[in-house]
Amino acid sequence: TLAYEQFRLAENGKLFAVADLSEGGMALRVIDREDLAILPVGRHVEGVLSLKGQRFPVGAQVRHIKGDLVGFRFEDVAADAKEAIRHY
């Protein structure tokens, strides 16, 4: 898990720790098993990715679930967010 990076899901405001991050996507750690029900494979989500104190709106699609990790592929990411992720 990365130190302070988080993703806030737009629909309910829930915060998830970012466990892995790349230009193509991210993996979130899901502590509450009930949250897996709202993150099925194939689902598109919107939210805010917090990186080093900066916040970026992003859209992503759930690609896989393994244990307590949910993997996403980025879909809607602004240029400044892509740049911040690349430098991360």
C-alpha cells in the first residue's frame, strides 16, 4: 500500500487506500467486504484520486478483484492527472 494516496468514490464518499498505481490504472485496498458488492468487475466509477496532497478527478473501470484488492483501468483522466501519476 502506498503511504498517503487515496481514492474517494464519488457516489458515496467512501475512501479507499491506493495499494498500487501506474499510468494505466490503480489497485485499491478494500477493508469492508461489503464494499466489494458496489465494485463488480466491469463497473465504471468516478472519484477523486489524492496524490501527494493534490486531488484529481478520475474515471476508471473495475478490471479484477483478488482478495482485498480491486484493480481498475483508468478511463477518464485529465492531462494534469496523467502527468502527476507518471511522476509518482
